[in-house]
Amino acid sequence: MVEALGSLPASVRRTLTWDQGNEMFHHERIEAATGIRIYFADPHSPWQRGTNENTNGLLRQYFPKGADLDQFSDRHLAAVADELNDRPRACLGDRTPRQLMQRWIPHTDTS
């Protein structure tokens, strides 16, 4: 996670909002390594993590809830990520995440 976040321009690495899961216990190390401020949503308040909830719904179209992602190849996971990054979103004005990221990463391929 630190490597992935570190590859983003500082202008888009500002904050993250996480749920209260135990898997987030390294948040202080991630904050220190990336400079990103991490906030935690209140318990049972999914509206505080709208983008996360939306993304989870999109991911359920590819992976069932509770799926072990280790059973999928890196190539397959990358293909799903590419497909989702090229999928227009109403919340983005019918633009794709990849299109919007080009503001900060001009070398991103949109084909």
C-alpha cells in the first residue's frame, strides 16, 4: 500500500477514510511513510466512506464477498483494475477514473 500510494503525486495524496476493521492497524506506519492523513469512519456509518462503498459494489461484480484474492492471478486482478479504471462513473460526470487521473499523471495511457 505504501508503494502504491507513494507513486501518486502529492496533490492527490491527502487523506484516506477507513472503516474500523482490524486490518487497518498499521495506519500510523502508512501515514508516516506517505504523509497521507488517515481518518476512521464512525462504526456502522457507510455514508462516511461513499467512494469505498461504491467501489466495493463494483468489485462484487467480479469477486464474491469474502473471496480469497490469492486464488486470482496478478494478471487477472490487473485486468479487473484496468476495466474499472476505464468505466465511466456518474459521480465523476460520466468520466472514467483514468481520465481524471491524467490531470496529475499525464503519461497515463487512456486507450
